[in-house]
Amino acid sequence: MGWRLDVFNKMYNDMDCNILAFDYRGYGDSSGSPNEQGLKKDAEAVYRLLMEKGTEYGVDPDKWLL
């Protein structure tokens, strides 16, 4: 994911947006093996994190693009 940091930085600065990036299981530094059920669970976990904690980090839910 590190090679994307320049793109994330440009998006953050040029578009004034926050970015949440993560590795699905079995990709990048994540453990496990990728499969459809696991990937859905990973996506749901990230969505729950945004719903529960996003505003704590100053992320306006009205501006989320999912």
C-alpha cells in the first residue's frame, strides 16, 4: 500500500478529502487467505469502524463516499 501514499497525499491536498485505506485479508501486510466471505467481512468491519468512530476523527458522515 505504501506506493499509493503519493496518490493519497495528492487527493488529500487537492481534493480536501480524508482517505481510509486498508489491506483485505491475504493482501499487503494482512494475514489470512482471501475468499469472498472473508473479503465481505473485512469491508463490513471497515464500514462499522467509520460509522462508530468516524466523527471522533472529524470525518463528516455527510461527506462520505463509500
